[in-house]
Amino acid sequence: MAALLFISPQDASGVWPEALARAMPAIEVRVWPEAGDRADIEYAVVWKPPADSLRALPNLRAIFSLGAGVDYLFTNTELPEDVPLVRLIDPALTEGMTEYVLYHVLHYHRYMCEYQAQQRQRVWRELPQVRPGDRTIGIMGLGVIGGDAAAKLALLGFSVAGWSRSAKRLPQVRSFFGCDQLDAFLGRSEILACVLPLTPETEGILNKDTLAALPRGACVISAGRGGHMIEEDLLAALDSGHIAGATLDVFHSEPLPVEHPFWTHPKITVTPHVASITNPFTASTQVADNIRRIQQGEALIGVVDRQRRY
Amino acid sequence: MAALLFISPQDASGVWPEALARAMPAIEVRVWPEAGDRADIEYAVVWKPPADSLRALPNLRAIFSLGAGVDYLFTNTELPEDVPLVRLIDPALTEGMTEYVLYHVLHYHRYMCEYQAQQRQRVWRELPQVRPGDRTIGIMGLGVIGGDAAAKLALLGFSVAGWSRSAKRLPQVRSFFGCDQLDAFLGRSEILACVLPLTPETEGILNKDTLAALPRGACVISAGRGGHMIEEDLLAALDSGHIAGATLDVFHSEPLPVEHPFWTHPKITVTPHVASITNPFTASTQVADNIRRIQQGEALIGVVDRQRRY
């Protein structure tokens, strides 16, 4: 019987083993560090695995990430070189991120911060209502996740553009791509949402230069990885008034340290890395489907390009 | 030359006369109380017109409301009996309401009140993420406005039902209708949004009985008219914990009096009747189109049924 090794120190006591076992009854699910005979392990399902957990698995056929982002794997010094890495593509994960992006876009679009402040002061005052077609939204990252958010925003009538490594075709979404088009993309984005993967190319991409390239009064939603944002540059841009507001779900250090200035900044909304939470049951179904594909010799869904790192 | 009389004491100094004149260059736009020769007036465009402003207009062919709701007209003792009343149907108005409903549905669906409270306490804690298909949304009022909000929520994957006077057919939206089905509709609505017209049948429809029929922990969004809500019943339901949160855009008395308990209630979000603001330019285009229809003998769009009062 083929065995699967679940390796996620932070989730070892949760429902994952049960969810995986239920989705693939013909496979034995083991939970690291109880790997048993390592020669049995054909599949690893991982989230931030300790380096030594991936060592000496001679029959490993695939490593599945519990998240869409796999940046953490490339810091693992024992990552096997010849085994496919598979990122999670799961409709439930996409749904959650789309909800998060839509909610915060609407929050800025409809001046909800200002209305909340008015309520605290018992002020009854109408603010302008901009038509969605006159509101420019920019989505950084137009893959499965960003593409869905962009499409849903376009359905609501927003003027949506996306930026990605290569050109994309999405109905009603203007595609910008590559370094050359980044400034033009930023210059038209009143509300910017970043859902990029974290790679050597995107690390620190939200910095003083790119923030300055946004229109004055722009708002930023950062829901990809903390490593995208140069945190002191964001604080400076907020304090100068160039950036009007920021919603941050991801941080350099998580949990966000209690003494971090983001917690109490009046223009920052902090959420605890919950823009989209992987659902063990839906995700296990996706892993099971990919394992079936391996067994039947079909192409895997979500294979990571090690060069691009996503 | 036919003349149009614009009657809105609260807007007389704004852009409305210009917007109307621009949309219908062949019609003379007059602003009440400067009616000139009343025999010239063929059209009235109104918002809360004083009773005497509608008197003695012998050649009046239609009264156009600046809002989708026309409840205020039925309190006007001088309302001409034989002139069509036309409510505003405007894509911009619908867009605004859909944005408002979506935003607040997502707010409750994703526990944003709780995350905001956690931020104030610098608490990093993940809350459950419910799939939209497992979240039941109820929309009271499935006409042009409520139907659009329901359809967009269904596109996001929510489990959506609507309640209206008569049965409606909308893809992916379950239709409940009439008094008999109200309790069944309420019983499955974890998040309820009311965008009904205000009529003798719907006045006070959000009361202790209907709030009690919602599931425990339900949230309520009231964006139709203040007259739908029995305010003390809402406060009691919030204070008992049966209702977890309420977003209110409309009130019995507007502006909401500074001493009103809603302003400071921890479970209530107050907005100043801005869920959707009529846009003078898009609305004038709709009025101009209807005037063209009258002149060409075509059917008007949005004629009010005086029996139903909407």
C-alpha cells in the first residue's frame, strides 16, 4: 500500500490526517514525525516542513503544498531535486481570496473608513459615490487566484487591470505585464491588491518607488506574502498622505509582533493571515485527484516551475 | 416648448437643473418655486415635493421620482390622481445598492467586526472561514435592485434566497413569496438584507416576530426605508444576542438624531442614507428616455402601481 506523509508541525493535531484519509482511502496516511518505513512514502503533503522531514524518501513521487504559495519550500535545504512540487489549486481557496479582495476594494471604493469615523462622531454626511466604471482597480498577480478576483470585480462594473509576468487574456480585464509595464499599471490603480507569489523577482515589490507610482490617495491591499512589502516604505507613504489606506493580511514576521506599529496605525487594517484559509476537506480532494493523475499517468495540476518558483 | 418643473427643496441649488437640461435640450427646465405659467408644465421631476407644488398643473403628463422609492408621494395630499407616477430605474442606482449589500454581506460573512476588534486588542487569531455555498443570504425585495444584488451574491457562490410579493425567477436564487412563505424564508437567512419598497404592507416588517424568525446569530442589513424597522424591536433583539449585528442606512427620522442609541451601539453600523445615491446625470438620462417614450406613445418604464404603491 502506498503511503502519504503529512508534514506540518503547526497542524499535526488537527483534522488534516482525517481529511486526507477520507479523500484517498486506498492510501495510508502517516503524520510526521511518525514516518514508519521511509521507503513506503510516495507522497508528501506539506506546510513549512522541517528540512530533515524531506530527507531520505527514496520513493517520493510528489510534494504537495497545503497552500497556493510555495516560497517556503525554496528555503528548505533538503528539498529533493527531482520530485515534482505541486501548489494547491482549490476553488475554496480562490473563493476566499476573491471575497477578501472584493470586500476591501468595496471598503475603499465606498469610503467605509470615513463613514465609520463619522459614526463615531455622530456625523450624518453624504460622501461622493463614484461609479465602479470610474474606479480603477489594479490586481498584481493574474493567475488562478488573482484572475478570479479581477473577473468578479469586472462583473461588478469596476475598471480592472492586472499585472503579471506574462500577458493574460481575461474578459473586461486589461492586462499589463513585465517590468516595462509596471509603472503604467501602477499609475492607473486607485486601489491596488497584491496576490503575487513570492519569488526573488517579487520580493520587496511594494516599496517606496512602486508606492510612489500609484496615484495620490491610492489604497493598497496586500494579501500575497509579507515579503512583498517593504514595511517602512509603506509607513512613510501613509504618513506623507500619498497612500490613503492599507489592508494587510501578510507580514514579514507572523504572528505580527504585538509591538509592531501596524496594529495601531489609523490607516492600516490588519488581519491575521486569513484572507483565504486552506480548507482541509476541499484541499484533500484536490490532492487525491492529483495522486490519481500520477497513478494513471496524467499531467499534474499545479506543478511548480522551479525556475519561476511558482 | 414643453416645460419640466424640478421640485426638490433640498436639491434646488445643485446640479439637477443642469443635468436635466443637458439630457433633454428640447424641454425648458424650470425650478420650483419659479414655475412660470403653470399651463406649460408637462413633466414634474420630484423629490419630497411640498403639497402645493403639485397643485394646478393642468397639462401635467407624468411625475418622475428622483428615487426608486415613491412612498413619500402617497403622503402628498395634492397628488394628482390621473397622472402616471414613475419611479427611477437607473443602472447607477442599482450598482450602488448592490455594492452596499455585497460589502455588508461580506463584512458579516467574513467576521470583519471580530477581526477589527482583534486588531484593537492586537490579537492574532484565525476565525472560521465558511464557504459561501454554506452561507445563507436572504434578500427582501427581488425587483430591479434586490434582484441584481441577489444575482451578484449567487455569482460569488452564496446560497441566496429572495422574498417578494409574487414569485420571481432568477438563476441560482430561491424565490419565496407572500406572507405564507415569509417565516420559511427568514428561518434560513443567516444574513438578511431588506431593500423592499415602503408600502402599507411592508411598514414595520422588520419587527420582533420577523427578527425572532431569523436563525440565532443572524445579521440584518436595512437599506430600503426606515419605516420597515421597528427600532426598539431591533435593539431588544441585539441586546438579547438573538441578532448579532445590524447595518442600517435608513431610519424613521433622518438625519438620525444625535441622541439616538443607534449611533453608539456596538453591534450597529450606521450610514447616512447613502447605500445608493441618485446620480443626477444618469438619472436625467432615464427621465429623458421616458419623456421620449411619452412623446412617441410608447410605454413608460417604471410606472408605479398606485394600488401596490411601488
